[in-house]
Amino acid sequence: MRKLAHLTGAGILAAALTVGTAAAATAAAPAADQRLDGVMLVAGNSCSWTNAKTSANPPAALTVDRGSVNTPGGNLACGGGITATLNNNPAFTFDDAAGLARTDVIDISGRMSFITCRYKATGIVWNRDGSTRKYVNQAFTATRTSGSFLCPGSVTTPAGDASMLFH
């Protein structure tokens, strides 16, 4: 039961928020193609997507198009029998002077076997990695908004367990 709670909670939420190791644009030269790639380890299983569409390039405020993350329009996939769905178009703002990005709200559903859990996290803060367009999360907590009684009421994602990279 403990493993299931971890998989359906923090891991699934992090999968929707994350980005991995594509080539990064520098802060001086904004991202060129308004795309976001992602990869995340979730309880030892990899979740990833490529080429999610964004409405602008950082450091301009932007939103991520959930249709370009979720299948069939996107290619969000997880190993280990986990499926995830991004339920909103998250908005990001950037403070280049402070090396930070902020997300207004992330609304994500995760499913493993017959159990579905839905979580929302608000006010997520991300630290920029040097002068790249890669950002790593500060710790945050997501609250369950619906789902099975087997889903934990809230889940915490430790600092550094999620990242994003704009290209």
C-alpha cells in the first residue's frame, strides 16, 4: 500500500511537472522553438515526454499546452504500469534576475491498475540551473482533489525531484 501511495501521489504529480536532459538555451539567448521536453524517475520508473508546446519562450510568461503533453497529441509515458494525465495548461512566469520560475497551478491525475488519484499543487517555485533554461523544483505539496480512498490526502515532492527544460 505504501508503494502505491508513492506511485500515485508525488511521483505521478512530478511526472507531469518534469523535464529532463535536452539541450538548453542560455539565459541571454531565449529558447528558440517554444518546446518543453520531460523525463522523471517515479519510484524507479521513468516518465517522459518530448516537444510539449509552450505559448512563448522564457523569460516571457507562458503556458504549457496539455494537449501536447498528454497522448494522443503528446507522448507522456511512464514505465511500471503508471499512466498520468495533465488536466490543465500550467502558466509559468520567470524572474531571470533571481534565477527563478513560478508555476500557478498544476492539476494532474495518475492511474495505476484500477486506482486513480487527482492532485493540485499551487505556487510551485523552480530554481534555474546556472545560465541554462533548465529549472529544478523547490519542495512542494500537492493536495488530493479527487480519487480513491487509497490515495493519500496530500503528497510532498522533495526539492530536486522535478525539473524542466525549455528549448
